[in-house]
Amino acid sequence: MNLPSAGWRYGLLGLPLAFVALPLYVQLPNFYAREFGVSLAALGAVLLVVRLLDAVVDPWIGAWIDKLFARSAQAVLATSAAAAVALAAGFAWLFFPPRLGASALLGWIAAGLVLTYAAYSILTVAHQSWGAMLGGDDSERSRVFAWREGLGLVGVLLASVLPVLAGLPVTTGVLCAALAAGWWAWSRSARPQAQPQQRERVDWRTPFRHAPFRQLLAVFLLNGIASAVPATLVLFFVQDRLQAPPSQEPLFLGSYFLCAALSIPLWVRLVTRIGLARTWLAGMALAVCVFIGASTLGQGDGAAFIAICALSGIALGTDLALPSALLASVIEKAGLRGSGEGIFFGWWNFATKLNLALAAGVALPVLGFAGYAPGVRTPEALTALTLAYCLLPCLLKCAAGALLYFNLIRPGGSS
């Protein structure tokens, strides 16, 4: 496999997939509330139902993708092309709605979200599965997925500024062009080469029959929640604990994502020396140290928090590039390369979406119960905020690291 060529050609689609996710998950609620006066309660209910449906169907999408791979790589690419068109159409549907009554507008939003989320999931699972099928050793796998995640971070940075600087029509045009370029490059990347293996019957339960997958998924869930909690609470921490001016907020987020992107090649180099699992564990250890440091910050410490964001972004690099490569290794060792990637990554994406739901579902109610609300800066409220933002992720990261060490590193001694 020609790694440089295979890497960027395969990974380029990660840019538009990450680019479209930020408007869909972050900017859409504000857009409809501000521009159309949609009730936040009603909009929240629609988003909750559609997102739960989106998470639940991912394993079945994965099983369907496996059937397409069994037919041919061309069938996967053709289906993905249709999904890319549907994703672009759904984005335009959502951000250029007609003038409708309140109830009809909610129906329009729901229909657009179902179309967009389904197309996004099909593209994501197919693309991840393709990368896992490329094979290679741990170092090669990490490089392939590093291209995808690194270019994805470029997409996040682009999506964070383009709607503000150029507006939604230009943003939509850029998304369409990026999807077309990403699919074209992918279609000309290395083709998956499934090796003849003894295959078990693959269905939606197959991944859970394999202990290494269950062990890796447990680590992924704990670590994912640990990362999603501070992502959910960061603006509260910045605004109330640090009391930083709004002008600093782009610096915090920009340094986080930029350092994550820049760190990925360094982590990949470390994989060649100590392996995937140990490198991921090192990233977890760095994140714990960084968040312990964040717990000491207070009012006026905005400059120090930029350094915290940069270091936590470096730690994020391992979360982005390495778990998918570990999953690809699990699939190959299970004897299912070329026949089971779709269902494995379907459950993987289900877990990713569950992480986001659990982070908000646990952290926000606990904070409210402890007396914190946006703008409340009593010592008790700020202590609760610090515990939730800084120390809860540390505990979860430590638990994930312990599972990673005792289940995936210690038994084999070489992961």
C-alpha cells in the first residue's frame, strides 16, 4: 500500500464529513431559534427524537454496508455517491427553509434531519469500513486513520469560521465541492483487499461475540464520555469560572483543534515505537494532567487556559487517530476483515453518539442539582462547575486507562 497516496486520497472525505457536522450539531438550534422564532422546547424535543433514531439505526446501516462490500467496492462507492448528494441536499433543505407555520416548520426540520443524518451515517460507516479493510500493521493503520481525522479537524476549523465570514450560501457551495472532491479522491484510493479467511455468519450481534471488541468498546465509551463532558461544559467554565471576555473564546477553541491536528503525526510516530494501545494510554495520561491543571484556574486566567486548551488538544489527537485503528486490528484478529467492518463500525458510531447524549444527560442535571446555573458565580456553584468540568473527566479517563491497560496491554504485552 502506497501510504502517502492512500492516506490523503482516502482521508480527504473526512474534511466535508467533519465540516458538515459542526453546523448540524452546534449552529442549527441557534439558527432556527433566532431566524424563525422556533420554541427551544419544541426544537429540543425534535432534535432528541431524531438523534436517538440516528444512533439506533447505525448498527443496521453497518450490516447493510457489509452486504454492499460483499457485492463489490464499486457498489459501496456508488451508494456513497448517492449518500453524498443526499447529505448536500439535506443541508440545503435545513438551512434554506421556506416560510412555514410553527408546526409545519418543525415537520420540515424533522424530515431534513432524518435525511441528513441517514446520509451522514451511511457515508461515515462506509468510509471507516473501507479504511479498516486496507489492512497493514498498527503503524500503517494509524497513519491511514490519522489522515482522515487530521483532515477532519481542518474541516471543523473551516466550518467554525466560514458561515460567519462568507454566509450560508457560500458555506453550502463549499460543502458540495468538498463532498465531490472527497468522494472522487476516495474512489481513486487503494482498494480494500479482503484476505480469504474462515468467516462466521455476520449479523448485528457479531461484534459482541468477541471479547476484544467488548473490552475495547468499554474503554471507548468511558474515554468518550470523559472527552464529551468538558466539551459540553467548556463555555460555562470560560464564562463563569474564568470570566473571560467573549473575544477570547475563538482563541480557546482554535488552539484546541489546531493543536489536535498538529499533534496527530507525532502520535503516529510514537505508535511505531510503543504500539497503538500504549500510545492511546499516554494521551489519556496527558489529558488527566492537563485537566488537573485546569482545576487550579480562576477569574482572569484566560491566557493560562489557552495553554490548557492547546495541551488538551494534543491529548485529543490520540482519541481521534488511534481507537479506529485499534478497532481495525480487532476485526482482523477476529478473522472478519472484508466481511464485518460495517457492523463493527456501526456499533462504534452508535457508541460515539451515545457518548454525547450521556455527557449532556449526566453532567447538566448533576450541575443543576449542585446549584449551578449559567451566570451563577457563588463559591458553591463554581466549585460544582470545576468538579464537573475538570475532575469528573479525570476520573473517567483514569477508569478508561485502567481498562485499557489491564484488558488490552497487559495480557498480550505488545499492544
